[in-house]
Amino acid sequence: MSTSRREPIAKVDTAWLRMEQPTNLMMITGVIELAEAVEFEHFRRIVANRFLAFPRFRQRAVDHPRGCWWEEDEQFEISSHIRRTALPGQAGKAELEELVSELASTPLDKTKPLWQFHFVENYSGGPVAISRIHHCYADGIALVQVMLSLTEPSAQASNRLVEQEAWKQRRAAESSIFQRLTAPARESAGLIQNVSQKVVDEATELLREPHKATDYLFGAGEIVSELATALLLDDDPPSRFKGALGVRKRVSWAPPLDLEEVKAVGHALGATVNDVLIATMTGALHRYLVEAGDEPGSLTMRATVPVNLRPLEHARDLGNHFGLVFLDLPISETNPLARLYQVAEFMQRLKKSKQAVMSLGLLAVLGMGPAALQKPALELFSRKASTVLTNVPGPQQTLYLAGAPIREMMFWVPQTGSIGMGISIISYQGQVFCGLITDNKLVPDPQRVIDHFVDEFNDLLHLTLLIGPQDSPVTPETFALVHDWIEASID
């Protein structure tokens, strides 16, 4: 084997590379819908000049008993990574979801760099770019930056495809990415944005010197305590969302919510935007169980939540710089407002914990060890949760790709171990988009959950408006009285 142009894969990224299994592929799948027609060759030039301005995407990940490394793909052909495709039938949302589901269930070719774009020209809503990128290259925050590097703030700028040397393009791309991402990130209500500076500092130390992960895990009392607490958590019980997995995934996504309406609900009820969205999805899952004839009253359920530990000055770097925390979802709660306040309380507790740093250190340690030890260790943690839940702040201004305005964007996170469901939230252009990916054996109809998500938010919005302005947050008791009054009126 040639050793030229080879560099070791970071230990945390190694762990993500080795996490892949037939039942859970480690890809981040994304969809960008454009509002106007775009020529395929124009789109391909954009990707060739801007996506490949990051040299890492010309490298393939090699997993070998002697270690893992990045290696230049000497046979690289861009036609293997950018495909032109079309939808059958009516070429509507159902057909697009079917294609995305198929791609999310299909492994990337491990003999090549682990990424691919599919360009769909005949979707009824406008051209669509579907991306698949392996998690070992970067986390969601970094990959949003990468995707933003393909865009421009105006159609004119987007159409000026400047042919420059790769290093010049990368420099310009990174500067543009950094500015676009950090502005909304500072203002966004992303998941647990207020991680203490001490936690971020400790995570930064791990990123700079990953060999210190062992010291953090086994020398820092607070983090050891977090590890012990996580290990002692009960496993999530079997349910329609937790069970034996197949190899087929299903995806769905909701019509966008107005971000100002979500903020208004949160303000009226004394909660954050993030609390409202998580509680709304929890309510949708509750409704799905009830509709299926299950009794969620005694069910407990957790989500693993990625927490960004990447300092802003490192926002343009690839790699995985995040930790994971366990979030209790009040799936058994029937009162929507009580559910919301429970979510808010759980989130407050997590902001004070060191679970995120603990999990980052654990991944680094696992990345150092034999591959045979990683699967049982990760499975131990994945049994504690039923879903992955992530929220990524996106740009609030209209962006253009290949000269066309981007109308909508969505992505789906991979699930680890025995977790069979992923919930994704992203904001863009004053709207909030929510998507769901499920294991086909467990939840073959994720669109039903999405329908309930829309209904759950509309009910929360209407009840909030009915209650009217309050000097203090509405109590669950008041909410329940109004809710019962509405139900009685309908009956």
C-alpha cells in the first residue's frame, strides 16, 4: 500500500467511521429545494469548484487493522459523486421522500470518498439537490458551513463562478462560511447554546490534545460522575420507537413553521423556541402511539442530543467537535403545556451538566482503542435512548445556489447503535423546518408523526392566542381548563 498523501484520522472521527453498521448508516442526508430551474452542468461546476475547495473531500477514509487514515483518491472522478436523476410518476413530495429514503438506506462506496450529490431536475416544487456525506468527515455544524459555501447572497453573485486555484477558493469559501454561520448561530435558539465557557474550554483542550481524553475521563471527578450517571440510566423500554432494527429507512418532513409564530408561543408561555419545538414533537409522538392503540401513560423515552463544543474561532474546521447528552422526553404527559414546562426543566438541567464533554472524551478514548471494543461500548449508550434529536441554526436571509433562490432545506441525522429514529430541526429564512427519519420495521409511516407535529403546534398556537397575553407564564392548570372547554364545545 502506498503511504504517500496519507494522514491519520482524528480519534473522534475514527469512532464515527467505525460506528457504521447495516442497520444504521453513518450518513448525514440533506435536501435543498430551489425555486427556479438550474442547469445540471452549472450545479456540477459549483460543487467541483467550491465543495472540492475543501481538500478532505478528495480523500477516502481507510479503516485498517493498523489504524485509520485519510488517503488521496488517485482514481477520483467527480462523475462518481455528482449524479443526475429524475423522479417517477407525479414527481411530487411522496416520490421525493421515497428517493431520499432509498438513498438514506444505501451505503456509500467505501472505495471512494464518502460523499455524493443527486440532482433532481423534475421535482414538482423545483430542482432539488440531495446530499449524502459520511459523519466521519464532519459534524452537522461544520457540514452546514460546507453547504453554505456553495451558495451566494444574490443570484448575480451566485452566477459568477470564479475559476481560481483551489487554495484561493478555499480561503474565500471559509471566510464566507464563517461569517454566514456565526451570525445566526449567535442569535439562534439552538440546542443548549448556553454551554458554560468552562465546558467549552475543556472540550477545546480535548480537540487540541485528544490524548488527554483519558485524563479527562478518569481524572476529572465531575466528568467521571457524569459517566457513572449515564451508565446507570435505565435502558429505554421497548416501544413502537425502540426495537429490533431493519436496514430500510423512511424519511418525511413537515411544511415550514413561521419562526415568529414559534417565538410568540414561547414568549407567551415563558419558554424558548427550542422548548416549544421539542415539546411539539414529543406531543406528536404521543399522538402517534395513541392512534396506534398503545398506552403511552407509563412509557419513558429519551433522546440523545448533540451539543456543539466547537469554539467560534474553529467554526470553519471540518471534523466532529460535539458531545452528546441525554434528554428526557415527557412522552406520557397528556397536557401540552405541562409537557412544554417539563421539557424546559429538563433542558435547564442539561445546561449545567458535563455530559457533553464526557461523551466527547469517551468517543476519543474509543477511537484510540481496538474496533472490537467500540461496538459494545456504543451499544451500551444507545440502549439508553430511543431517538436522536438535533437542531441546527441556519441563515435567515435568502441564499442562492447556481443562480436560483433556495426555497427550503432539510437534513436527517444518522442514528447510532440500536437507536432507530432521528428528529432534525433547522431554521432558514424566517422559517423552521422539521424532519423525521425512522426505521421502516418500527415506524413505516413517519408522515403520520409529521402530520401530528403540525396539528400539535397549531393547537398550541390557537390555545395560546385564546388564553391571550399574560403577566406571567400560563400554568398547565389554566391550559387544561381551556383545552377541556374547547373539547367540550367541539363535542
